[in-house]
Amino acid sequence: MRFSVGLTGGIGSGKSTVADLFAARGAAIIDTDLIAHQLTAPGGAAMTAIRAQFGADFVQPNGAMDRARMRELVFADPAAKGRLEAILHPLIRSETEAAAQAAGGAYLVFVVPLLVESGSWKQRVNRVLVVDCPEETQVQRVRQRNALAEDQVRAIMASQASRANRLAAADDVVVNDSDLSNLEAQVDRLHALYASLAQTSVPKAS
């Protein structure tokens, strides 16, 4: 596989914003969360297995997975979380690899919300980039975006790797303090680094 960056961060950190900035500079973006949404959309490749495993109550009338109901279930039931992951993870991996093979761009950026938690992604990319911000900023952003109560947001954050663990796994860090000009300057610096490394790197084994 070509030179690649694994971009991660906690919920509300601004991963999509940072990914968009890299895309504007010529990187190829492969968003695993978007792939997961496609797999669980109406007619998505995971839906037959999800219906069989969890029942029609977890499928919306349009044929998509009922994400709100599934979120409640997997938060309350670790075994159900494992069953869902057993369906989704192999499909996400194969779709991700296919997208990487087809991608252009100066280098690859994989957007992986649970990169640190996954255990395997760190070995699959050349560098790990963490988007960081204060936890209070995460809470505020997610509440505004998703209309969730604060305790719901903090429960999601608690289920993810801690801020300290993410930073410990990082090769590079972007601080997203809502100052766009500062964010762009950080991305410019990293884009120059990654483009240079992509010219000289040995391909990563997939």
C-alpha cells in the first residue's frame, strides 16, 4: 500500500474538518465511518446479516439500520456490540482496501474514529495523526451537532480511548481549537511533510 496516514480523534474533535483540509491539498481521503454508513444504508451490504442477527426492530422502514436503536443496544450489551462488529468489521476492511487501491492523490488518509481502540490500524498505516481538543469542547460540539444530552455525550466519550491514550499513540497532532487559520497552518505543515515522505517511503504491507 502507498504512504498512508491514519487520522483519528475523539467524537467532536473535528476529524471531518481536518480531512477536508487534507483533501483540498491533494490527499486521497478514505473515511471508514462513511463506509460503515454505506454498508448500513438501504440496500447496504451489511443489512441482510444485521436483519438476521438482530431482527426487524433494528431496521427502519426504508431498509437502513436503525442507528439510534442499535446505539442504545450496543452501549448496554457488550455481546451485541461484538455481534455487530463481527458483521461490519470484515466488510469495512474489504471496502477500505478496495477504496485504497482505486484512490488517486498524493498519499492516502484513512479517517478511522476508533483507530487507537482497534489494535490493528496502527500497524496498517505509516503515521498516526490525532485531532485533539479539550474534552469540554468535544461535549459542546457534539451537543450542538447531534442534540444529545451532556451525559449521553460523556458516555460516548467514556467508551472511546482516553485523550491521553490517543495522544500517546500519535506520530503527529493537530490541535483543533476552532481557529480555522491556525488549523489550516497546521495542515499545511503536515501536508508538506506527508507529501515529502510519500515520495521516499517504502510501501506499507497491507
